[in-house]
Amino acid sequence: MNKIMKTGTTTLAIKCKDGIILAADKRATAGNFIADKKVEKILQITPNMAITTAGSVSDIQMINKLIKAELRLKKMRTNRDVTSKEAANLLAGIVYQNIRAFSAIPGISQFIFAGVDNVGFHIYDIYPDGSLTESDDFVSTGSGSVMAYGVLETQYKEDMSADEATKLAIKSINAALQRDSASGNGIDVAVIDKKGYRKLLTKQLNTFIEV
């Protein structure tokens, strides 16, 4: 293929004293075409773990199914809950194999992994090449991440409350919505804390988000 169809998105995760806040826009693009305006880019994979997604939709859907199955099998085999580090490493391994599989269409995907276990709260950035990096504060992915990072770098504080981190997540995604044409149409916000994963906000929009 001489040309690869480009896609875009904005997703992020912020660590706070009460847990982890996840946020993402709702637009899916195929080149310059807006393919979908109601995409779920925050996916729960266990009761206390979730991922945000960026990249090729078909690869994301398949990898999401694979990691859920692998985590269920690992829990059955070991008879214990899987740790965040184990789950993130499993996901990174799947991404590594996916992008290196021979195919006319490269399998490109990037994930933010967030989870809570008996050690604490964890955020991992899993790059399209399968490499893995743990973050102590925040991380953003996608074409709109440059704009999101501009807000996160200037306004993030250690030991933020969940409410403060949620407002910061919305401001960061909104910055991307205003300048990145591949991000838009709304925002999803979720939290992972000691109670597990749950959705906080789903909002469809085409204009500025008030915080």
C-alpha cells in the first residue's frame, strides 16, 4: 500500500490521590472523513482495570477481546487476581506481536492501561511498537495529545482530588477538541478507584465544554 489511512483521537489518564481518571473524545476518523461520532474509547477489561484506545479500530477491537480472555484465563490458572503490572505486560505483548505480524495493512494501536491492585494505582502507556512505560502522574495519546499535554503540564498537581482531576481531564480533552480536527463530538470520563471502574460522564457535543 502506498498510502496508509490516517486516524486520530485524544485520550488521557490522570493519577490522583483517590484513584485514576480516564478521559477520551468520541470521534472516529478515516482520513479526512468522520466515520463515527459516538465511539467508546474507554474500555473496561476487568472490574478494576480499563484501557483507552487509539489507532486502527479493527486491531483495537481484536486486542480488547484477546486481553480480556487472557486475563480471565490467567486468573483461572493462578487462582488469584491478576496484578496491574501483569495485565499491562500481557497487553504490551499482544501489541508487540500484532504490529509485527505479516500483513498488507499494519496493525497500529496504542493503549493507556489503568488499574488498581493491592499495591496501588497504576498507569501504563503501551506504545504501538509494544513498548511499555509506567507513568507516575499523567499520560495522553493520539493526534490531540499535544494540545492535551499543554494543559496537563501547566495545571497538574500532585495529590489532586478525583473532582479536581476530572475537571483537569475535561479541560485537557477540550483543548484538543478545539484544535485537533481528528478529535471531537464529545467526551467520556471514567474513574478507577478502590471501588473499581465506573463511568462518570458521557457528553455529546460540538462546541466548548463548560467546566
